[in-house]
Amino acid sequence: MANQDLAEKRSSGLSTLFAPMRDYLRGTAGELRKVHWPTRAEARRLTLVVLAVMFAMAVFLGLFDFLFERLMLEILQLNLIAIAIGVVIILSILVLVFFASRERRY
């Protein structure tokens, strides 16, 4: 009798095949119900913030790219002032990396 009840409780092969997918979808739906969705105004404001930061970073990186390109062209033409500026920039970066990587002791 117990074996017959156990056999009836076992599901068919097709349902056991899709059981992990069903559990995943149920869990995902449950998690999505817990999410705090932004309002339209919040979404618009946050989108504008992201676009403004992206634009500012594009300008910032474009400016530095232009300046370093000019510096490299001057160095390749063996301009001594440009070589000195390049050396100062490299040394400054090395010093910043050294001091940033040191352990702080209080």
C-alpha cells in the first residue's frame, strides 16, 4: 500500500523535467514583487543624472585624450619642454600611486 501511494506521489517524467524551470520562474516572480519600482518622475530624474554624468565624463576624457595626444606629438618631435612635462607627469603618477598604496597607521 505504501509503495502504491509513493508511486502515485511521483510525478511524471515531463513535469520533473520542467520542475526546476517552474521553481526558477516562481522565485523570480516573487522577487520582482518585492522590488521598489521608481515613479515616472524618479526614473526621468535619474536618467537625466546618468546622461549628465556620461556627458561630463566624455568631455573630461576627450580633453585629456587631446592633451596627451598633443604631448606625445611634441615628444616625438623631440621637443625638450614636452619631454620634461611628460617626465613630470609620469613621476607625479608614480608618487600618487606610491602614497595611495601605503598603509595608513593611526
